[in-house]
Amino acid sequence: MNTNTTVGNDRLTIIGTALAAPTTTPDHIAEFPVRDVWTGREYLVRIDADDLGVFVSAGARIEVRGEAGWTIPGRSWRGEASRTLLQAQDVAAGELLLAA
């Protein structure tokens, strides 16, 4: 499996660590930050809350497949890194990812 590799038009798969539990927007979209274990890059994962079929908490190891979007600038005064928006089609979590 290729991790963190762009396939086609900005489609990618990352394995990373959730930095926070998801929050749900008024549009019923779940959002949470993830740090890629291979590059250290941060992504803001967005997925329809009904499609998020796994429990995600801060520190959870997850795999996300989706399409990359624009970069959201970090707020340096809060110590935040810039994050790439990742519109997820699939989020997986579990013990098998711990070996990655």
C-alpha cells in the first residue's frame, strides 16, 4: 500500500494520529485534525458525520482516504501549523494500523 502518495487528482491516503476528537459543524460534517506519521504534515479531515463509522479520539491511529483541498493557514500566535483540508471518503481505525 502506498501511503501519503498522490494518486490522480489530489487523491491520497494517509496514516496518522488524530490530534483531537471530531467536532460536528452545523452542516453535519465531522472535522478533526490528523498528523501524518510519515511526513509530520497536518491535515484537517472532513467527512459527513453519518459516514464516520469509527470512534475517533485524540491520539487514535487512523487511516484516511480522500481528496486534498486547499491549505488552511495556521495561527502562529496559537502555535497551530497550517493544515491541508482532506475531504475523506473513508476513515478506518483499529489495531492493524498500530503496526504501520
